[in-house]
Amino acid sequence: MANSAQAEKRHRQSLKRRGRNVHRCSTVKSAVRNVLKAVEAKNLEQAKDAYRIAVPLLDRMVSKELMHKNKVARRKSYLNQKIKLLQQS
């Protein structure tokens, strides 16, 4: 229980923020999963389209400070590497 009006308000704000953050994280995870599914299915065009959708979402996570920039860079590099391997085969 909050002991003051300020604490009650901060709690309400944190719940709203958490809801937004959970939604953003879920959206990014789905976008990354879509790229990996397309690569697994050996569908190059679909993988590229999914990658184009996923990259801005990942970059937005950095600007919102929900993910570290190095983690996002690793994730984008990993996805790009998968697509290039699919292109070569």
C-alpha cells in the first residue's frame, strides 16, 4: 500500500509504463521470431521482409532504453547472418 498521494501516483505510472514495455518487448520478440521462422522455412523473400520490419523495432527498443544497444546490435547481426547464409545456399 502506498503511504502518500505521490506514492500512489508513482505506482499508477509504473503500472502504465510496465504495460507499455511488456507490449513493446512482446512485439519485438514476435518480429525476431518471424525472421527466424522464415529462415527455417528457407523462404528468403519472407525473411528479408520480416528483417526489414524487425530492425526498426529493435532500434526503437534502444531509444526507449528497454534494451542495451550492444544487445540489439548482436541481435541484428545474428539475424542478418542467418539471412546471408540462406542467400548463399
